[in-house]
Amino acid sequence: MFYRPEAGHGLPHNPFNAIVAPRPIGWISTRGRQGDNLAPYSFFNAVAYVPPQVMFSSVSAKRDRADTKDSVAQIVETGVFCVNIASGDLRHQVNASSAPLPAGTSEFDAAGIDAAPCDTIDCPRVANAVAALECRMTQIVPLAGKSNYVVFGVVTGVHIRDDCVVAGRFDPRPAGGWISRLGYRDYAATVDLFEMERPA
């Protein structure tokens, strides 16, 4: 089949998210005037090594946040955020934190997720995350379409859970592996790895 996005696909569910998959989940924590917030974003990735930099996109809005969501609104206020890496052992907490709670309601509290302070920024992080990247926002770029924004940040601190350092490598398989978003309601846990050498 072929379709133009503006004309529609004619399927029961939009295939776009399932085509561009798997996507890592950035579990974004922020602190703002109204309190702490935690939410998963599947439009997330690393974008540079030196200095290390990441991005995530927010693609909808809440009624109590005007043209965006809590995460972006609070990053605008403070200029900082933390990316917590989602793993299989916390998949239910990741999902619970996606609930559309009113602004000012802490997902840490609502979903029973332990928080810990960051070291380089004034922001909470998920205490039991396999890794957490403390970030200073460098830019927020509006994208085509309504309420679409991409947030870029430079990493200022890295936390790695001790049991996920295996033979000198970061390896979250002891915590159930990396979880990623597929399409529809589908997710995956990555635990089966293979190595390949790049051509010289």
C-alpha cells in the first residue's frame, strides 16, 4: 500500500509509530514552580558524543498547560531536566507515570516511584533507574504541527545503577533490559544482544 499522511491511511490505527520502531524511552523528570513531574517520551535519543547531548520531543498539549505538556513547561521555567533510562523491572511504573495528571501532581508520588536528588542540577531523578542523565537544556525547537516541540540538552552528570555495570560495560539486562516503544500498545525488552565489527 501507499498513502500520503495528509490524506490518511485507511487503517484502524496509525502505522507511523510502528514503522519507526523500536524507539528508546526517555523517562523525563523535571521540577518547576508547581512541583515535580515525571513522564515517558518515546521520541527520544542521544544526538552527540562530545559533549554528550540528548533530545526528546513532546507532541501534544494538556488543557492546564496551554500549548504543551508539564515537562516542556517546567524545562522552560528552569532550564534543566533529567533523562531516566527505562528498564524492564520498572515497566509498570513507566506506564503509570504516563497518566494525564493535573499540573502540579507528582507522578513520583502517584505511581509510587522513589525519587533521588540530582548532583549537578535542581531536579529529581528516578532512584532505581538503570541510568540517569542530568541535563541542561540548550534549545527548544518548535516543529511543524500543533504543540510539537523538540528539547535538546547537554548532559552534565551520569548515574549508573551498580548492578548494571557488568564486566566494565553498562548492561541493564540484570534489570530486565532496555525497554522500548513499538507501535500501538506494543513494547519490547532488549535482552538478546549480538556484536559486529565495523569495516576498517
